[in-house]
Amino acid sequence: MSYTIGVPKETFPGERMVALVPEVVARLVKSGATVQVERGAGAMAFYSDDSFEKVGATLVSREQALASDVVVKVKPPNDAEIALMKEGGAYIGFMNPLDEPQISQKMAARGTTALSMEMVPRISRAQKMDALSALSSIGGYRAVLLAASMLPKFFPLLTTAAGTVKPANVLVLGAGVAGLQAIATARRLGARVSAYDIREAVKEEVHSLGATFVELALEGQDSADSGGYAKALVEEKAKQQTVLLVPFIGNSDVVISTALIPGRKAPILITEDAVKAMAEGSIIVDMAAQNGGNCELTEPGQTIVRHGVTIVGEANLITDMSVHASQLYSKTLLAMLQDFTGESGFTPKDDDEVFVGSCVTRGGAVVNERVKALLG
């Protein structure tokens, strides 16, 4: 018996991605699934309705897509979308469970078995399902291009008949997936790059990309938790860190900040004093804006100028590259669908580490302990 996979159009303001691209739809159809794509779902990512029909997808209304056995999305579902989902059905996609746990609660009330792409465990077997890493890489790349287009200077060293232009100084705060891609991109553009991270373990990766690792005289502490994310510094050390970063930030033409800890407000790394220390015309791209920002002056969703410095607080740089972002995200969803669907449809696997780690709601209840704790 064939089961249905629904691909509704994303309606979150500014979102241009689509959850599944035609290439992946073709593989799912070949495996026996009926893929129901809402008309126009791929338009903003430059995938036409015809391109979906050619690979065997069925074009349907919004209501039909959301009533599928398994619904896949990019942005977390809103109340109207949850209400249209099949009772007892399944959902795979982003849910923002640690920052907006009420979404999980509403999906549990609908009886949905929901797998959150944010909660996929960082283990070797799950790398092909790691949507956060795939999309963070795009974000790091895009942040540097945006900064380069806004900076009133060249990135590379240039020798001209009129004289020599010095390369721009770029500082990347946070050397996770987004930060490392930002470093690599800035280096390819010819900038002089340095990077800071509280985890000493990433120093070798930073050096391998040709950047300088910034070392601050902070007291040592275990700075990575069991999930591979940077831990929050204790308050006293956090204040010490911001003071010590001021001269490094002040000497930079561009600062790309990427420090984000799921379920917590983004740590402040760039104080107003640090912004004042930068030259007029400098750029800060705050990739943690959605969680409040790494810069004290960031206004989420806005680009502002403070003390002569442009501070970019765009919350979703990734969607600007909707074609490749959709392709990469779609492949992580394919990996999830291949592991947790069979001939009869969605198949929960209670003995599977990836399923258990990513499952947030099941059987009418929120089952993830961290999300349950947030809901009280």
C-alpha cells in the first residue's frame, strides 16, 4: 500500500526554500511513495510545478499536502498548518523545539509523531541527516559575501598603478560549521582572517584554513558539551571575554559572529564599546540575530548603523541561496525518510539512536525530555 508524503509551500515571511526538490521526489516515488506537492511550493526556489510532475509527483492543494501521511517542511508549522495535519500522522522537519516548545505541545495534541531536524544527534551515522550543518555552511558563505558587498573596501591585497591596497581584516567569532565556511570564503576572497572560539580543539581547523586563531587569557574550562556544542561561559568569564575581544574587534574591517547555543539566548561577544572601537564603514554580520544576537546592538531582522558601523541582523541568510539550500536540505530529509518509512509508510524505530534523539512528540505527548522540561 502506497503512503503519502506532503510538501506544502512555505509561508513564513521571506522563506524561499522548498522541503523536497524534484531529484529527491523522483527517488521517493520510485521507492513506492506518493509525493503530494502543493502547487507553487517550489517556485521561490526555482523549481516549477512541471519539474515535480515530470518526476511523478502529484500536484495538490495546500489542504491535501498537509493531510498527507508524512508532512515535510522547512520552517516549523504554524497553528493553521498543524490543524490541517492528519490526526496521528507524522512530521519531519524543523520545529525550533528548544526556543518555541509550544509548537511541539500543539503537535502532540494533534497526535503527530514529529521528528525534529534540529534534534538529530551528532553521531557518525547521522551525518547524512544533519540539516543544521548543511545549512549552516551556506549561512557562513552567504554572510561573508554580504559583508564583502557592503564593505567600502576591497577584501584582497591589490597592487595598482595608483598604489597598494591592503587586504581587509576579517574576524570570525565561533568556529563551528558556519564559522569555518566563513573563514574559508573570506580567505578565498583574499582577506586577512582571524577567528576566535572558546574551544581550543578547533584551533587546528582554523589554522588549516589559513586563518589566525585568536587566543584570550581566559581560565581554562571544559567548553564543549556532549552534543558537540560550545557551552555557555559562566557570567564572570563571559564578561572577561568581551573585554579581551575589544581590541581584536576594533582592528577588524568585518566581523562575522556565529556563536549560537540551541535553546539559549545568544551570548554577547561584541559590546557597544567594541563597536565604538571599529573604524567607521566597518561591517558586522550577526548570524545569531534570531536568538538575540552576539552583538549588544543587533536588532533582529534589521540592518542598522551604530557609531558608523553597519550591523546586519538578518535572521535567515540561508534562504537567499534557495536552490542549493533546498537541494542540501532535501537530501537530509531523504535520509530520514529512507530510514523511517517502509512499504507501509512511516515506521517508528524505538531502538534507533537517531529516531529516539530526534523524536519530539509521539502518542499524543511530548516525549523529548529537554522540551518537556521547558514546558514545565
